Amino acid sequence: MEAVLEESGMTMQDVVKVQGFITRTEDLAEYRAIRNEAVGDARPAHTLLVVAALGRPEWLVELEGHRRERLRSDPKNHRAPKSGRRRR
């Protein structure tokens, strides 16, 4: 997740929510420890779901992160402006 954020000129401080999925409840303590280390002082909102399976049988954990939008005037914003839908 950090590598993806870095490509956009962002850090974990820009993450507003993390959603985690694990397949084994016995991994809960380790998952929490790793998550807490990764987010550091950022402390985004967090949801964790224990699920029967993920997209691939060998996957045990999946993470989904939501970051805040940067204002267009923000010099760290390297993305092109979003194009809106036109009404006919």
C-alpha cells in the first residue's frame, strides 16, 4: 500500500480508511500488529472482516485502502483532473 501511495506523492497520513479481509481468525493478533506498524500515527478508520476465502486460494489477507483527494491547487497533486460526465 505504501508503494502505491508513494507513486502519487502521498503517505499513510493521506489514508482515511483501511478495510482488511483475513481468512483465519487465528491470524487476527498478527494482522493487527502488522497493520498498526504500517499505519503508524496515521490511524485511519478501519474495518476488518473474517471471510471464508479471497480471490485466490493461497491468499490469506487482502487490504483495501481509501485515501483523501488532493485539491487541484495542491502542488503534490500529480494526477490529471477528473473528467465529468456530460448530460445530453
